[in-house]
Amino acid sequence: MTKPHPNFEMRDSCQEAFGDSVHQLFVRDMSRAWYQHPEGWDALLEALGAYCLEHSIEHVAIMGLSMGGYGALELSRALPFAATASLKTFNVVALSTRTRLLPIPAFDFRNTELLRQIPPLRQPPLWQSLHSGAHYTLVFAIDELEDTLHAWHVARRQDIQVLAATGSHNIAHQLRVEGKLTLFLQQLFSPSVSARLVEEVGFFPPKPAHFALAIARHDGYPVAQQEHIATSLTHSERPDGF
């Protein structure tokens, strides 16, 4: 990278939310390819699996934002069986993640140059094989066209709870601005994490019109048709970003 990596965005917030009551592990990817390089990826899995066993971990929550959301999903299905077999709570929350990297969605060009520099991807597109014992929640920003289109790919699945948030792609920063980031983190270990994120944080189930509006905008529907779709949404539910 061309500039020093910033401090972990979540470090202070996690300390504020949990103190010393929760084991807090942060993964920083300096090469932006840790879940693709076998040497680093396998070492990470081995270390995390050993840590969970050493400390008799019974409750696990994995959370990531954007590319980190993708990494959290990959990590959840790759953790050693010995580390997850006896878990009482296993929650995975991905914020603003891309739902697939190969092939590259035609509507998302943000990481095109980066992906060209990564060796052939060894994992299949996401959502083809997730951990059967984990509870998955995907949160996307309805004000971001690309994020909404990514969420649309998985919204019809029954094994993934899809929730919407208002604001920018960086949902964690938005929560910090609203003073809700600590509260959000405290919900991650709840057995009913998705319901708690709705009740306590203010996320909400998306409506079909959110996805229809994003598709119409991407496909270049006339403005009048887009407005017709938007009429089924209340003013507070309408995306601001597109």
C-alpha cells in the first residue's frame, strides 16, 4: 500500500463495548489477499482454531466491513471443525460486503484493478457453501446502488438474514456518527442477533421496491418509471444516494 495503514477502526469501540469480558481478535490484511494466499490463510485458520480450543471458546461472533465482510464470511466457513463443533453461539455479521468476486459483477468496478493483481481465486462465489452451524446476517446500505445490487443476489435465500441500513457504504462509520457503534457491537453475541440489530440499532428488513429501484437505476429505466417504483416506499425508506 502507498500509505501507512490506519489504526483498527473497531479496536477502541470493541474495548468500550466489551472491556476484558470478551476475547477480541483483529485481522489486518496488509496485502489485501489474506484469504487467497494459502500460506497466510492456512496459518491464520490454524492459529484461530488453536486459540478457540486453548481458551474453551463457546461463543463466537465474526464481523467485517466491505472487503472485511467478505473475509468474515470466508473465515466462518473455513474455521477448523474442532473449533466450531461445540459452539453455543456462532454469529457472522457482514456489513456492505460484496457477494462475489468471480466473475466480477458488471456493475461494480471499485476493485477491478486490485482483483487483476490477485492470483486465480480458489474459493467459489459466496453463499454456495456456508457453515451449517452459523447464523448469518448481511447488512447493506440502501443509499449505495452497488451495495443494494449485491444484497439482491442473496435476498431470496432463507438461511441468510438480510437487513438494510441508511447512510454510506461505511456502515460502521455511520453508526459511530450516530452514537450506535458500541451498541451494535454488543448485539453481536446475542442468540437472536438479527432481531436485536433491528430492535436496538435500527436496521430494517428491505422491501422488494428497494431492489427493484436499484435494478431500474442500473439498467437505465426512465426517471418516471423509477419514481413509480419509489412510490411504494415511504419518504424515510427511499434511498438518498441514487
